[in-house]
Amino acid sequence: MKVAVWDTYVQRIDGKTMHFDILVPDNITDEKTIFGFGESYLNEKPIETKGITINQCTFCHIEKASEEIENSIKRHGFHIIEMEHCN
């Protein structure tokens, strides 16, 4: 499966910036859908944020998904790779 990687930065209320990637099947291009996946992820976190905007979530590239990521996308519709200040 090929996935689109959306590089995402979200401002936390405490001043830190969360950095994570939203991975979706490459045929999903609707930004509202992708932002919705990001918001779903944020709603599961015990961290207060200011939400996702177009300036904070941008398409980065297409890559082949690993089996683990592909299975996650099949279950949830998307996959998150946490990078900075996500916990």
C-alpha cells in the first residue's frame, strides 16, 4: 500500500509544539478528512492543544507502508507516527 505522509505541527497550550505524521492511503487527498484524522488522534491524548490548521498540516511525500502501518490503516483509516512532544 502506498501512503501519503502529512507532516503535522500542533501548538500545545503549555507552549510546546507537537510534531507527528498522519499517514493515509495515497488516494485520500481531502484535507478536511485528513485534519479529521489528526483531530481524532488529538482527542485521544490527555494534552490540550489549539487544534490543527492548514498551516500546521501539510502534504510531505508518498511512501510504501510497512505491514504494521498498513494493518493500522485498515483498522482505523489512518496511522500516526509520533515524533516530538506527543506525550
